[in-house]
Amino acid sequence: MVREPTQAQVRRELESGLPGLRPPRSVVVVGAGLAGLATAYELTNRGCEVTVLEASDRAGGRAYTLRHPFADGLHAEAGAMTITPHCYYVHHYARELGVEMDVADLVDSQFAYFMGGRFFTPDQASVAGSGLPLTDEELSLDVPGMIKRYVTELADELRPDLTAEEWHATPKLLPYDERSVYEVLRERGASPAAIDLMEPLFLEMRGGDLKSASALAWLRHEASPHSLTHADPRWSKIKGGTDNLPRAFAERLRDRIHYRKPVVRVRQDDDEAEVTFLEHGRLRSIRAEHVVVTVPFSAIRHIDLGEARLPADKIEVMRRVKYSSIVRVYLQVRERFWQGKAISYSTDLPVRWLRDATPRTAGPRKILECLLTGWRARAIGAMTEEERVGFALDQVESVLPGAREHFELGTSVVWDKQPHIEGSYILPEVGHEKLLPVIRRPEGRVHFAGEHAGFEPNGGSMTFALESGVRTVVELGA
């Protein structure tokens, strides 16, 4: 078996133009998310006969921009949205494909809390006056100070292992993979109230899942330049909508991508791989030297793998990997009726996060976004669309009086119910570290890419998805 390339090797290969790559004659890519698009793009450029089968009617997967039903050309992000200066693969492909960047919505946002029916800010005096049951030490700190005390100081103790360029869970780090984020924070002395204040700033690790999420995956993220605590004015987004990046890939690939072609079976033998898919109510099959599967493991049960020759540990990992439950509700209002610009509120209501999703758009109309996570997302996800919008509007009215009066229309995205995806970004639970090599490992002629199949122990990033695609190309061309 060919040895897996390292993170540094994959990046060096891409930076140097993938020299000496010997791609197979033919490859079928299952899924046109960012990982599948990057795989197909690089292979196509090197003369490989590539067929991309996408179950939906668009490219991008969770890089998804909502443009309907909003008025005045407004749009909102339903999935990936923020790019740090360290998202190497996003910047690489944006430059190569001519995709422009803009300032991220998170830059200069007016962040505050709404808890116990009142607003307060993360500064020490405001937190101390919030009435929350904090410890005496916590009452003397602002929220960044709490993060320094409970998170940054621990991360510093685990350097250089934790922040190594090449991710490897050393013996010093592994015990943290057997404990949850919540456990470690409590062991460090954090009160439940302090954890509630810090959680919104953990970005990918928020979601009411801190009691099951791996502390190691969380610490790696919080110690990295992708952490929200390291945000600076260089943070960006794709100009005009995140979907412009997958759209640029798709334009280059054109007739290589076949939409509305859900794959239902993958098999392989010693000589070739075969993929069976649906086309206009009929079963069709295509053969190739290799198959790259980028489908999230949350939805892979819809593909029959009985003759794919996958070992038992791969099947077990597919069943075990979890994804975050996220619902995003969007309320279009006829004008900004609240004080301040670029508002972003963390609340103790079922609607956990409320923000202006259009902080830099011209015109009177605005879109307010409500984000629910964890069990709350699963609860509101069980509602009808009308009930969901009404529920969110009631919550927003209690935070921003006047919301109902200014409301025009609403819509939502329930990621657990998105066909062929069935979940948001990967949730690295306790024990996730030992799953990573199995997730990435190619099985004969079947390879695996996607944000869940990255080198890093946490997902939720476009750059990790793209990196996994390049890693797969390097595997195929070895």
C-alpha cells in the first residue's frame, strides 16, 4: 500500500504544480462539494477522464448561498462563510479561478449577550453586573480573560505538540481526546455560567455539544489561527456569496459534472470500480479505474457498499462519525429597526445566535439570521417551515422589539434534513483521533475526501475540504 502523504507534502505538491503526477486514466467522483470539485479539477487538468456524479441540482454542497426568496438581490449564507488568512487552499483556488474576496461579516461585528432578559457586553464590568452565577475569580475577568484563563493557558502548556504544523496526536495530547470539552473546562475551574459565556467564541465547537466533543479537537482548533479569538481585519469571505467559489470550479468542469444523478451503489474488483446511479428513473452504471467518494458519512448509508470491499473498521467508522445539527432561520425585514450595525448576539433563548446577515449591503431591507444548534436545532427541525419561521420570529421579537412589525418573509435551512447531506460540519466526539486515519484511508480503488476526511481533527472549514481533495489527487497520482 502507498504511504499516505503528509499535510506538508500535500501543500508542497500543490504549490509546485503537482509535478510528476501520474493520474489514472479514469476516475468517478461521487459528490460535487468542494472536495469533489478540487479533485475533479486537478485530475481533469492532467488529462484524466473524470465523471462527477452529483445528487442535487447544484455544486458546492455545504458551501451554499441562499438567494431565494429574498428581495432586492439580498442573499445569506446557509453554510460556509468565513475565510481566515491561513485558509491556504481557499485562497489558492480563489486566485486561480478569479474569485474575489470581501471583508468577513465577523469583522467589526457588535457582539453582545442577551441573557436573563437583558443585554450585556463581554467586558468585565458588564459581565460582573449580569447577575450570572460566576465565581469570584470570573467576576474579575472579561470574557477574553476567561478564555485566556481556561483555554489559552492550557494550550500553552501543550505546546509545541498542540500547534505543530504537521498534526500528530502525541502521548502528551492523547488523554485530551478521551475527555469532553465540558469536562476539561470544569476541571480547569470554569463555572457553567462562564462556559456559557465562552462557548459562542469557540465557533466550530459551539452547538450544545461540548459534553460530547473531543477536548483534543477543540484545543487544536482554539490554538490555531482559525480560532475566533485570533480574528483580525484580514478575515474575509467570498465576494457576492460563498457559492461563487464552487460555481467557478463548475464552470471549468462544465460537462464533467452530472447533476441530479444520485449514486446508489459502489463496487470494486481487482481490475476496476463500478458506480451505479439514478438517471431519470432508471439505473445506470459507469466503470473507472478509481472512485473518489466525498459524500458525508451522515448520508453514506444511502449508497450500497456491499461489494465495495471495505474492511470492517471502515464500516464501523462510517456508522460512528457524528455531524453537528444546525438550523438557520432567515427573516427579511423591510428596514433596519434596531440600534447599531453588524449586530451579533448570543442568547440564552432557544434561538442561540441572532445576527444581521447583511451587515454591509446597501438598501433599506435587511436579513436577520437565527442559528440554532444541538438538540434545539433538532427540535425546531421537526417543525413545518411555517412553524419554524413563526417560532424564530417570536424569539427575535423578545430580543429586538419591532421585529414582527417589520417582518416581510422568512425561510430556513435544516441541515439534518438536507437531502444527500443530512448534517452540518463534522462533530469530533470523544475518541475521534483514532478514527481519522481510518476515515482517510483509501480502500483499494475507492478513495475518500471531504471535510470529514481531512488531516485536522476538526472540520467545518472549506480549506480542509479542499485540502482533502488535493491529498486524494496526490494519492491517485503516486
